[in-house]
Amino acid sequence: MLRKTPILQNNVLAILKRKGWSQSRLARAVGLDRDTINKLIHRTRDPRVSTALKISAALGCKTEDIWHF
């Protein structure tokens, strides 16, 4: 069976560090659990478009500044 490999790179962790935010704080801000945020940061899964937009809004960044190929 083929495993789907995430294709998006992201700057979430760098932005969290710059803002002084924890993964838990971001999770609360977007209504997800911390485990999901961790999986997105460490690329074990790609975000849904709606999730990527929520994270971008919570961090005050453009979506394309966070998520890229």
C-alpha cells in the first residue's frame, strides 16, 4: 500500500518561535488539538485548505508566507 507523503513545506514553527507562541496556544486559537498542530509542523500530514487559512489568520500571516512547495 502506498503511503501518502506530505508535500507542503511550512514555516509554522519559526513563526511560533518569533511570536513567542506554543503549539498549544496555536491549537486553541484555531480550534484543533496540539497533536494535529505537531503533525502539521513536522510534516507527517498536510493541512486542509480551511486549516491552513485558519492558521495563517491566527498567526497574522499570508498563507503563502507559511505554506509552500
